[in-house]
Amino acid sequence: MRVSVFGEMKPPYRVPSIVHPTEKRKFSVGELKRLSSFPDDFVLSGSYEQQCERIGRAVPPLMAAAIATAIRDQVLIPAITAT
């Protein structure tokens, strides 16, 4: 049996709920997109659980941009100027 911080996981395995810190409700998909730096007009398909899983598995856009910029500045540009 697998146990996680969310407690005992029993079939069917479901995406754990992410609960709002001050209200008795789950985060909306829009709130989760904003927390993960996705634009408001970014479209996700599927059920609430599927959309939450997609957001959770994705690399946040601002993080991806920062990584790409660091690679460009520290690897690509020095390689081009060294030749």
C-alpha cells in the first residue's frame, strides 16, 4: 500500500484536492492557472480533476522562460562569442 502526505491512497486513484487557505472550497481552475503563471486565456480541456492534473504536471511558463533565458545567457551566447 502506498501512503502519501494526503493519507492512504485507495483505488480509484484521484488527484488530491488543493483546498483554498481561507475559504471552505477547492481552488478554481482559473486560480490554479494564475498560481502557476499560465495566462488567463490559456485553455485546458477535460474534467476539473484532469485540468488540475495538467496544471500540476506542467512546467510553469514563467519558470520555463527563466530557464530558457539562463541557458541562452550562460551557454549559447558564450559559445557563439568564443568562436
